[in-house]
Amino acid sequence: MRNRLLAALPADDMARLAPALNTVQVAVGAVLCEPGQTIRNIYFPNDSLISLLAVAEGRMTLEVGLVGCDGMLGASAALGHDVAQIRAVVQQAGTASCIDSAHFCAELRKNPSLQGVLYRYNDALLAQAIRIAVCSHFHVLEARLARSLLITRDRLQSEKFHLTHEVLAHALGVRRVGVTNAASALQHQKLITYSRGNIEILDAPGLAAVSCRCYEVIKA
Ligand SMILES: [Zn+2]
């Protein structure tokens, strides 16, 4: 799996960017940036997945975006604001293409195709965050969990993945017991199996039916 934003660039533009891109391994739980920190690197995930968490009082969090092979981490630095506003935590280990943000910004200024990709992606990221704000306030936890699992599945292109109760609680902004109850309900309906953080989606259409409409909106 390769990053689709980079893959969308014309070959000439990609050839200019390629020497500055390094493939890095990112481990589960690694914190790639914290609110208030200067963004020094921009990441384009390949098979890894990065959770974007809004942080309240230093400990409560809510996932406001998920960056996989169709996204990038650090888009705001490329747009001229180099102080992170979110905590970025690796949710699934794997590789990412990494570039120094100053180098990327210099390339961006002279590269219209890169600008187009970046502007469209930032717009999609904002739309995602807006939808998650609506979802978190108005929709029940079981539907939100279904939405979250389906989005993870789509980004990883896999029915099986590992997500602990703690990670899901941080993503959904709830206590762990809430995740346990919602996951049990989905398991009882034979939509998923969930044991020690190992999740398998058994019935994706059924899970989509239980999910709120936010899944389709974010996917679109
Ligand atoms: Zn929703």
C-alpha cells in the first residue's frame, strides 16, 4: 500500500520531491506531535494509520480525524501555520514517507499540482472534523463505534485489526466501560468479534446499517 496523495502527483513533481522523502517505521502509540509543538516533519502514511486527537485538560481526547494512505500529517505547516493544534498518535504500525516541513514548504511554493492536492486534502480533513463534531454530540455510542470501526477498516483495507478498549475510548471521548458495552452489543448482533483488542468485522453491510450516516458522509 502506497500513499495516494503522493501517487496523485505528476511524475516530474514526484521525481523532484522523492530525494527528500525518507521511509520511516512508525510504532503503535508513538506520539508524532503534541498541541503547541512546532511541526518539523510531514508524514505521508503508507500502511500505517495516525489518529488526530483534540485534547482537553491535557488528558481527555476526541479523535477528530484519521490519517491513512489517503492522507498526510502536518498539512497545516504546509499552509503556513507550523504549530500543532492536535496530538497525533500512531494507531496502526507501519511505514510512512517523511519529509522535513521546511523543505516541503519550499517545494510547495513552486509546485501547483502539490498545492492542488494539499488544498483539496485540507478541505477534506476539515469536513471530516466537522462531521465528527456533529456525530459526537448527536449520535449514540454504538453507532459512533460502528462508524469508527468501518473507517479504520476502509483506511487499512482489512477486516481484521487491533484496537484496544483504551485507544477506542480515547478516540471516542468516552470511558472504557462505554466502549465495552457498545462493542458487546455489536458482537451480540454478530457484526464483529472483539477479544483483547483483536477486532474482526464479520458483517460490514450490517455494521454500516447500525452506524450513523456519518460513515457514508466521511467516506464520501
Ligand atoms: Zn454519527
